[in-house]
Amino acid sequence: TASGKFSVRVIDESGKKKGGSVYFVWQQNNQDYQVILTGPLGQGRTSLVGNAQSVTMQNAKTGELTAATPEDLFEQSFGWTAPVSYLKYWLEALPATPDAVRTYNKDGQLQSLREGGWQADFIQYQSINNQIIPQKIMVTGPNLNMTLLISDWQPNLSAL
């Protein structure tokens, strides 16, 4: 389980910049996950529940939507996409794909990843429960800049 805050800045088709921030709680158990978003960007409270086959999003504005991937859901709901499928790996400073191009800092920690058209820069690490995990991750991609701040990390997860 990871929790924190992320902010997003998007450039839409007309060239307008828009963005916002949201608090998140991410629970992962193997391929099953649940993400709760609260705040303006999450349009109140939004939940995503998914696995390797599909993901369902529910909030008061859109109701319930289901798609094959969280990226498809974000595109349908918000008009932009984010590397949601990669985030479960990036929260642990791991590459999401075997093709990832990795850069490490002098301490041997992952400094950046480039994969699937996305760049993830691991700006700051923290020690939580005797684990060194990212505290700040900056993600850049097509028309998107996102900053994740992880405030809490619990490695032992009960069943979702």
C-alpha cells in the first residue's frame, strides 16, 4: 500500500494547459489493485479496481466505467492518459518493461527510466519500514507532466 499526492499538468488538443492535484491510496496484491483518488482531479472520490484483464472506475460524475486498461479509462474519463500500469513498478523503483532504459545514481539507486514513451525521474528516496523507496517521482510523457509524492508505504498488504 502506498499513499501520497500527485499533481498533473496536461496540454490538451487546443494547446491549453490544465492540471490539478489529487491524493491517492494505492493497494496492490499481485495483479489485483485498488486505487482511491480524492480531490479536485479525482472529481471528489474516484476508485479504480482492476487486475491484468480489466479495470473499473467509479465516481459520482462518470458513474461506473470499465476498460481493458487504466490508460483507456483515463483517456475516456479525463481526455488524457497516464502510465498507470507502470506506476505499480515505479512506486518500488523498478522498471515496468524489459525494454526500459535505466540510469542509476552514484549510490546505485534508480535515477531515471525511459519506457513506453514515458520518462520517470526518481528525484528523492526515503526509508520507510527499513526499505529505501522513492519519495518523489517526476513523470514526463506526451502532453503530460506528473509529480508523485509518496508519503506512506506499507509493504505487507492484506487481501483486497
